[in-house]
Amino acid sequence: MVDEFQENGKLEKRPRFLIFDLVGLRGESKRELTYTDRLKLIESEVIHPREKLKKVDPSRFAQEPFGVRAKLFLPLREFEKVLQ
């Protein structure tokens, strides 16, 4: 997807890789975990380390062809609220 966001007062567009599930990590299967636990792993093992490193060394991310973020899903019972 292409994400639009404001940066330094101007509209920027950047390709994003959306992570919505994690079935393996460091050669180890995570399929036996609940979906909620796999989402927690995405945050703790992918998203947070990237955010932390971006604060320390932003130049590493300036040349990336795309950004990375978690794609969260709403429970079905919440979906109707989005349409209103």
C-alpha cells in the first residue's frame, strides 16, 4: 500500500509493507500460538525494535524502499462502527 502522511509541513507518500500475521520467527514456528500472541510478537520483535533503532540511527531508514508497520484488524463486532 502507499501511505500518505505529513512530514515537515508537506504531504509525503511512501510504500508500506503491512504485517498482519507472524507464522515463524528466527526459524521457529509460531503457528501454535494464538493470533493475539502472534500480534504481540509482531509488536515486540518487529515494530518496536525498528522504532527504537530509527531513533538511534535514522539514516539507516532513509534509503529503505518501503516502511513497515503492523496491520491491525478490528473484531467483527466493531466493524459496523467504522461504517457509521
